[in-house]
Amino acid sequence: MIAFPPETLNPEARKEARPEERTGRALFTALERLGMPQLLGIALLTMAGLAMMEGTCSLLVNQRFDFGQREVDFLSGSIGILIVLYRGGLVRVVAKRIPERCTLLGGLVLLVAFLPLLPWVPWSSPGGATRLSNPQALPQRPQSAIA
């Protein structure tokens, strides 16, 4: 009785509250709104990009910094906590004071300005050695007989 309480609406009120016509039409209805296809396209590209980043991040940090599974898991968890703090704290404060259009354009400008500079960031491993500048400084893994 607690998990499944009895229905309180009579059949006519239930049919009025949930018409049969609307099932399966939510996406098509949303796509008819002005600007919604572009917004859904941006969301799709963002999610696809993040999924690809998550899939390749562990391989990248393993190759560049010689991270094992434990370090990769710790890094992913730390990034997740930072994202929660960023979205829950910083974005909430900024959204109250600055219009969405300005924050979107400002973020886009910062992305276009600083993303091309990423190859020149001095990446270093936790031990201080940089694989790109001094590959012998990091411990070498033994070569397998197959490779």
C-alpha cells in the first residue's frame, strides 16, 4: 500500500491530465520552437566532445605522464569534483549578475583565444620531468616480446 498508493483521479480526469496524442511528440514539438534546433545541436556536440575526451584522457595521461589506473581514476574524480564546484558555485553567481548571452559570447572568445595556445603549455609530470623535453627522465617500461 505504501509503494503503490491507489489512483485518486477518476478515468475522465486522468485522460484529461495525460492526453494520448502527446506520447512520442515531445522532440518534434521542441524542434518547432525558435532557436531550439541550434540549442539541441550545441548540446549534442558538447556531449559528444566530452565523451570523446573522457575516452582518450586516460590514454593521454598514461602516455604523457606514465599514470597508472589508480592515478587516472584519482584525476577523473578530481576533475568531476571541480566541475561540480564550478557549476554549482561560480556559474550560479555569474548567471545572476551577467546575462546569458554575454557569458556565452565571453566564454566563446576565451575559448577561441586560449585553446590554440594549449600546445605551448609546459606539461610536466608529478615527478617534475617533462616527457616532451626529456623522455629519458621518466622510468622506461620494458618492451614486450610481441611489440
